[in-house]
Amino acid sequence: MIRAATSLILYLLTAPFGSETVDVRDRGAVDLKTFECRDINRSSLIQRVCHDHAQRYLIVGISGSYDDYCELPQQTFDGFMTVPSMGQFFKAHTRGSEPDHYDCRTRRRANH
């Protein structure tokens, strides 16, 4: 019994950890190893946010789907994460109605 428990513990400690991937609309699978991801529980719209600070690349989970946003300034990301209404801020400053706000289809996409 002790040998089996020891073997299990050693297996868990030495098993390779795979990085998480998400399926992003209009892009496909994106590896999240360079992202800082946060599950969001204070918004009725936004469920998860993953941000690669170096690439200025944002992935947002809404209703089980993921969309990506490119060339997002750090101050916009910081504002998004601290405002009382993430959904309103997101719609106005990230997804927004302005042409190609931070839409990756019209901006330079990160190398992921």
C-alpha cells in the first residue's frame, strides 16, 4: 500500500504539465502559457480574461466563447480590470463601436 502511494506521488510530481489552450473565434487554438489568466466572478458578461502583457494581446471569455483583441494599451487593460462595470467598459473601450477598435482581424495579431 505504501509503495503504491509513493509511486502515485512520484508520478504526480514528475508528470509533465501541459499548458492550457482555448479556442478563439476566427483564430483557433491559442496556447495560454505566456498569458496571465483570471476567472471573473464580478461581471454578468465577462467570465474570464487572459492577457499577454508583452504582446498587448487580450483574450476574453464571454458565454463560453473566446474572442481576441490586439495591440491593447496597458492603461486600457488596467482600466478594464479595475472599473465597477467590466461589461460596460469592455463594450465602450475594447470591443467598442469605433472601426477596428482592437479587433485582431484589422490589427497586428500577436505571435501565438
